[in-house]
Amino acid sequence: MEVLKFFVDLFLNLDTVLAAWVSTYGAWVYLMLFLIIFCETGLVVMAVLPGDSLLFTAGALAAIKTPEGAPVLNIWLLLGLLFAAAVIGDGTNFFIGHHFGQRILDSGRFSRIIKPKYIEQTNAFFVKHGGKTISLARFFPFIRTFAPFMAGIGCMDWKRFTVFNVVGGAAWVGLFVGAGFFFGNIPVIQDNLEYLVIGIIVVSVAPSVIHAGWSRFKKPGAPSEATPTAGAAESTQGAPGE
């Protein structure tokens, strides 16, 4: 029950949780944030962790001043550490996929998360969209966790993967942390930050939820839509070598 309560608070009261962490753990909160982003991007089984909302909330806290006049969090340290976490996380996910991914798929242990029948569809998605899939996936929860894993299984060229990994990581972290920092300076946002965080979560997961619902009620045999959300949400299961 305590674990469940922790995750509920992490999603619904993220601003309160982060503020409490800063108060309790001080500078160690930077390491905690690093680990959360690393795990969310680097481990397929941790795709449920908050990413977009965490980045935004951390940026918003960096805009808030303590009674002494210092920022609650240092914006430049945040940007550097979270960018590193995102890039290292995707790189780790690629490594796991490349060296152990096929065995993980064959074991069937994660069949509810990664369905083998989607591998062929994802190969086609990567063929059509190329390496930029890795960058675009950053902005879609769950998809961003599976894309590098399956790119590793598909033996995508490491150097090419790294370029898109770095570009996507910089855009993702920069956009959400930067947006949080900008809006965090607005009093009305500071007073209603929890509602904005919930809104970000809803907007982030909406494309995947809508597509999943559409796929369920769609007639069998109907062709799937070839969009980044649809293709990746259904099947971030493999990437051809590039």
C-alpha cells in the first residue's frame, strides 16, 4: 500500500512531492531526479514513471525563490543533469536491446508490454521515418522507453542512433524544463501548479490512449494509420539497421 501511495502521490501531487524532497534531502534531490529520468528512458519495465511532468515541475521549482532569495533548484544544474540522464538512459536501453533484447522477447516475460506481432510493423515504421524516430519518440510517453530498446534489437547504427538520441534528449529536456521555469515565474501558475502538472500528464498520454481505443474498436484487417503516435504506440518493437 505504501508503494501504491507513493506512485499516486508522484503522479497527482508531483509538485508537493518534489518540494518535500528538496526540503528533506537537499542537494541529493538532483541525484533522485537523475535516477527517475534515467530509469524512465533506460528500462522498459519503468515506462510508467513520470517524465514530461517531472521535467516541467523541476523547472517550475527552479523559478521559485526561497526566503533567502536563492532558487529552490539550480536551473543550469537541472538542465545538465537531466539531459545527461535522458541521453545515458536511451543509450543504456539501446545496449540492453542490442545484447539481450531478443532473449527478453523470446522469454515472453514481458509479452504484455512488448508484443512480438508488432515487430514487423515497427520495422516498417523505422524504414519510413528513419533515425528521427528516436528523437520524435521523446515526446510520447511509453514510446520513448520502447523505441531505443527496439532500435538496439534491430541493430540500428550506434553513431546514427547517438546523434538522434542527443538531439531528442536536448529538445525534450530543454522544452519541458524551460517551459516549467518560464511559467513558474507567473504567480497564478505557482498557486495552481498541481493542476497544470495533471494537465500535462493528460495531454502527454492522450495520443496513446486514443490510438489504443481506436485500435480496439477498429474492424479486424483494417489498415493502421501511419503516424508517429500510431505506429510507435502500437509497435516500438524493432528497428532495422541503418
